[in-house]
Amino acid sequence: MPKKKKTKKAKKIKKAKKPKKILLKKQKVEDLPKKQTNLNQDDKPVIKKIKKQATEKKQYNIKDYVVYPKHGVGKITAIEKAKIGQIEIQFYKIFIEKEKLTLTVPINQQSNLRPISSINQINKCVSILKTKPKIKRTMWSRRAQEYDQKINSGKIYELAEVVKDLNKNTDIIADQSYSERQLFEKAYDRLKSEFEAVLKTSPEDVEKKMNKALGRTQISESTE
């Protein structure tokens, strides 16, 4: 008789566990389609936002000075329209006086442009030029790449740093390699053109201001 009681208890325990497992499985299966439908609904507004980002608002006018990172300061000479296929595109005509080059920049790509600096930013550049140059011990080829990236970044403070670091306070060619002199002149001319556009003064006055900050006054006076 005691053996039969044990078998009955074991059977009762097994029967009690089965409905719990079935209920858990049903809940998980029912939850899955709800999550999937929510994800599909959230994806729709994201696609709409991307479509709206194709155009940008016009920020610049004719005769405004702007900076194109790879070429420097330019002046907007015209805002024109053209049709490519069935799409009408509006673009800026920018004249880079230093390179005698006219750029065509679509208005929806004007994030490549930046407005010219403020007077406060120019004054900060002058203070950068007055500081001591940072001399790095790395190979020149690596430093030259870093300087070139800074020049083409379009950031005026980085441009001022290149001019300051490559300034030798001398016009003697032997004291500076050809590639060093090339990079210095490129950075110097870019910075000078932005100084002219912001300060609205003659190239001679801007050159004197920059040379004074760099400690090149004696050199300029002796050449005159």
C-alpha cells in the first residue's frame, strides 16, 4: 500500500508543472509581433527627416567674403540657377583673387564654406603669432603633412599656428628648406588675405601688422 501512494504524488506534481510552462511560451510568442510592429512604425519618420535634409537655407549674399578651406578667402560674385536633368540647382559663384580662380558651390553644399572671422578672432590670431614656435622632433615629412592639413582645414587659429611655427625671423633661403618655405608662404598668404577682408585695410598695412607680431620688422625695414 505505501508504494501506490508514492506513485500518485509523483503524477500530481508533473501535472501541476505542465500548465505553467505552456503559459510562459504563449506570453513570449504574443509579445514578439507587438515589438516588430513598433519598430516598423518608428522607422517611418526617420526616412522623412533624411529627405528634408537635401536643401539648406541661403546664408550668404553677393559681395560677401567667405572661406573655402582648400583655397582660402573668396568673394561671392553671383548667385545663379541651373538645371541638371529635371532638378533645378542654385549655386554660388566665388572668386578666389589670390589664385585667380572661380568656384561653383551649390547652396545645398554650403557647409563647406564658413564666414570670415570676426575682429576678436583676428586679434587672437595676432596673439598666437606673438608666441614662441613649437619645435617638434618628428620627421619633416610627417610634420609637413600635419601643417598641410592645418592649412586646408579652414580654421583660422590652426592657420596662425602654422605661420608661427614655420616662421624663421629671416629671409635667408639657406635657413629654411624649400618645402618649409613653400608651406610658410602658403599659410602666410591665406592668413594675410583673411586679415585684409576683415580689417579692410591695404595689403601693406596687414603685412606690417603680421610681421610685427612675428618679429620680422627688422627684416622688412632692411629690405626697403
